Amino acid sequence: MPEKITQQIIELNFCKNPLCADFGSLNAANYSILSERNNPQIACASCHNISPIIWPDELQSELSSQREYLQAGLTACTNKACDNLGYNVQLYPEKYYSFGFSGDKQRYRCKSCQKTVVDRFSVANPNLKTHVTILALLLTGFSLKEISIKLQMQAKTLNDHIKAMAAICRHKSSVFDHHWQNQSQQYLLGSDYHYLQPNSENGVLWICTLDLNSHYVVHQSVNISEQANVSGNRIIAREYLASINTPLSEPASDKLADIIMARLNDHSARSHRNNPLHNQTQLNYPVKTSLVTPIYCATAHYHQINQWFQDMDKLTLSLAFEPMLAEAAITSFNEMRQKQSLDLLYQIDDPAWIEGRMGSKPQPLIFAHNKVSWSLSEQKHIRANTEQRAICQIIESNLTQKQVHQLPKHTPISNYMERFHVIFKSSVNEPRRKRRPEGLLPLLDIYKAWNNLCHQNNPGETPAVNAGISEKPLSLDQLLQ
């Protein structure tokens, strides 16, 4: 641990309390390090808010790990010392020379480091018919075991096919993601998180961000790493044991005010507000992978999005009511906040809230012992229940209170994540996967690409079509070709 607070540490660990006079301050004199614990913490001198330190080198390791996963199997330079690392040949042809063929496959040479790369996607998929059949069965709810029996295929062979399908889907996603990232200067995004395997108690979280206008899934991250369990704060130790075990609070009613109050109680009961795993007194720790501390995974998630949008003029980011997401977003988008280009908010909608319809004038929603300001608007119906929307503006730059209450619904993110759990229920709940969550990652890659490019909420409308980066929905053959 450094003896003094460096500028690098401050840039990740500045005060994130919007009500504090030193909110966002990068002046080291406003902070002190509490080093008497195993995990050093940083304290704000003004509001006395205390948080575990996010270490720059460990965050960089997590960011590199997430990038390596996204780039795995793509036709791109793999030399970690090269400036062209991860640049897809299809999207950045100016960075490569055409270098003949390897069998039937096109070969390229990196202009920077001279490393050769073979484009595995330059030939037709020889297993296309099998892959389409497998995906069709997966999407209709068949378990992997049932698919193996139906196709008379060994489990390992099926697993190899699914990994190959995931690589094809990551390649397709990288191309469409690139076009989506470069189509606008202003974005309206929403984020949420869920447990990847809700019944497993293995501590694996799934963080997802999508475009609230088109419902295009921008980025998703999971807090597991292939890195061995090493010392430091990024990786959760296998012998991890939470200091407290408090059950989640039950809301007094289904009114949003009671739901928010219950969540406020849950957050205040945490040992650290940014740790959703605070009450996991026992984890079914993964056998072959390591668990990443949630705040590192979430911060790297938003860092990656921020780097994709270097020239973005305005960003509105709507979050589920989770302090981990808010602190990670504030850390990653602090430069935009300083430029008055960031609007950050918590958003909770009743399921039947009608998007595009005006609600009542927002009214303040006040909670005892909580200074954060919430507002509530309602949509009243003659023969139906009143629907509510609650908003907490964490960072307010360009949108007024009235404008944020007219934003699209936040529920498409939850719908996307819940649909995964429904479609792949048998795989998610399979007992042997409880401690082998990495086996679900290929399914996540396939699901994201299928959702963005193939899945139609309305005839002819996929998220990619709605975003203006695809002319029509892709068939399963086109997705896996």
C-alpha cells in the first residue's frame, strides 16, 4: 500500500456522495487512508464517507480481462505489446496487410508488429445446419442433455459446437456493436444486474447495459475470471466469509415508496454499500474460476463503455436502485460529469407504466434519515390502478425533473435478463453448474447476439433494426454463418 494518496488513487476513489461539498474532488488533501484493516479504505474529510480503495493496477487487470474475453477468437492481432491488439480486421483493414491464405482461409499480417492472423470467418461455416438446429432447440427450452440425446451427440461434442457458435456470435456482435457505437453523439442507456444463477449462491453477478431507445444490448459483464486466486482486492478469496448475514427486507406494500424504503434499509445494512455480496456468509465458490469483487467488475464494465464513446457529447444513464452501479458509473464517467455532459439517475417503474404517456407533475418523495432526493409521478386510470414512476437524480446536468419522468421505461433490461433465465432455465439451474458458472458464458454470447439481431418484439423489428444498424432481422442461418 502506498504511504501517501497518489493522484491515480484519487481518480478512482474520490468522494461519490452527491450531497457532499467535496463530491468529485480530486484534491488529495480532502481524503485520508485508513490502513489498520486488511483492506485499506479511503475516507472523505467533509462527509466522512468511507469506502474500500479501488486500486488502479487491479482495475486495469479486470479491464484487460474483460477485453480479452470480448476479443477472444476474433480476427485481430493478439500481440499484447502491439498497438493493434484487438483491432478486428473486418473493421480496421487499414491496420493489416493481406497475406495470402492458410488453406482456404484468408490470412493477414499486422502492419505494426508483423504478426500473422488467420481469418476463420472468411469461409462458410461447415457445421451451419447442426448449429442452427442446436440453437433452435436451445431457444425452445431443450436442456443440453436433451439436445445430446435428440441429436445423438456426445456431451463434449455438443459443448464444442456451442463454443464455436459463441465465437461466431461474438464476431457478429463486434461488427454490429462497432456500427452502433459510431452512429450518434448522444446516448440514453440503462443498466441493471442479476445473479447469473439465482439459486446457486455462488456469488456470480451479471451486469448488463442496453440502449433504452432501441433496446440494443451494448455490453454485459460477469464477475468471474480465469486468473488464479491471487493476493489483492480484485479477486475474492475462496475462504471468503461475510461478517454479517441479514435477510432482505420485505416491502410493506407494492407501492414504490415502500419498495424504495425496503431497499434503503438493505443498503444501509451492508458492511459496504457497493457490495451486493455483503451477506453471503457462505459461497459455493466456483471450482475452475475465481470470483471478482463486484465493484471492480462494475467499474471495468463502465470504463469499457466510456472508452467506446470517447467523442460522446451527452450521456443519460438510468440505473436500477443499486449503489454498486452508481458508484462504478460515477467513477468511470467522472470526466463527463465535469463537462456537464452526464445525467445519472435511479429509475423504478411500475410494470404497467405506459411509455410515452405523460404522468402527473413529479412530487418529492421523502424518506426519514435519507437525504437523497426522490420524486414520484403517477399515471391515473378511470378503471384501473394508478401506476407510479420513481426517479432519483444522482447527477443532474441537462435534464430537468420533468424531462427525466418522460424517459423510456427501464424494464427492457430486466426483461432481457429474465428471458435468459427462462429460455436457459435447465442449464442455469443444473446442479453441476452451481460451481461451474463459466459454462454459461458461451450461452450468454449467443443470447446477446440473438437478442440484438434476430429477436423480434414486433414483426420486422429487432433492436439492431430499431437502432438503424440493420435493415432487417437476421435468420438463425445468417446469425451463425
